Amino acid sequence: MNRIKSLFLITFTCLFSLNTFSQTPQKQEEKDKLSLNSGTIDTQFEYVIQKSSKWRDPKGQAYKVIKLHWLYELKAHTLDSLKAVHKNLEDTRLIVETQTKEISKLKENLSNTQGDLDQTNTEKNNMALFGIQMSKTNYNVLMWSIIGGLFTFLLFFIYKFKNSNSITSDAKKALADIEEEFDEHRKTALEREQKVRRQLQDEINKHKKV
């Protein structure tokens, strides 16, 4: 039982040591990469913290002794970073304002285009008659009504023309019959007049002989 505990303890110790040895070079490498003149503000602060010397007061309170020129350099780098951030924010604000204006202009153009499209659709679906806008359906109904009325009037005109032509033909025929009867009557009257004249002349001649 003691041998098992000893074996377990040795194994755990070896694993812990390997883990410690594997992490130590990595941490040391990261520590060596830290710099006050490169990297992010966070790594520069980390450099100052790690490179500063430690000091404890008589009460045992721990302190970090930081070189003054490190603080000035860190301050300058921080201000530069803040300026860069402010510049990026200002550039972003200008880009946002420009895009907002472009979006407003696009919305206006879209609204105008939509208005033109609506007007085009209205003109497409409507017809103008004597300056009055009406739908195509009403326009077609009105046009076909006018055409139907004109066609009906044409049929009525043809009927009246044929009827008038028939009446005229009948009148001409009746007139011809009357003229024929008149000629016949005039001829008969002329013959009767000539006969009466001859009879009268005969009577006159008889009286002359007597």
C-alpha cells in the first residue's frame, strides 16, 4: 500500500514538474517580448509592471518602484493612442455623416422615382379625353358606345334613304301615270275640239248655201 502511494506521489510530482518547466520558458519568452516602445498599451503597462523593482515598507506593504521616464513614455504612448482613437472616431463620424447624406439622397431619389413610376402607371392605366382623365375600361366603354351610336345612326340613315328612295320612285311613277293620263286627256280634248270645229264649220257652210 505504501509502495502504491509512493508511486502515485512520484508520478504526480513528475507531471507537475514537466508542466512547470513547459510553462516557464513560454512565460519567460512572453516576458522577453514585452517592450515599452512597441506593442499595445496593455503590453507596455505589463512591461512597466514586470520590469519595475519591488519594495516593501516596514509594515510589509508591497510597492513597485517605476522609473520616471518610463511613466513619461507610457503617458506619451497613451496620449498618442488616444489621439489615434479620437482620429478614428472622427473619421468614422465623417464617414457616417457622408453615408447618412448619401442614404437621404438615395431615399429622395427613390421617392421621386416611385412618384414617377406611380404617375407612369396612372397614365398607362388611364386615357385622356377632352382633357379628362378616365380609366381604360371607362374609356373603352365610352368609345364603343359612341361607335355603337354612330353605327345605329348609319343604319337609320340607310333605312330612311331607302325608304325615301322608294317613296321617290313611287312618286315618279305616279307622276308619269298622271302625265300619261293628262296627255291622253289632252289628246281626247283636242280631238273633241277639232270635231266640234268641223261640225261648226259644216253648219256655217250650210247656212251660207241657203
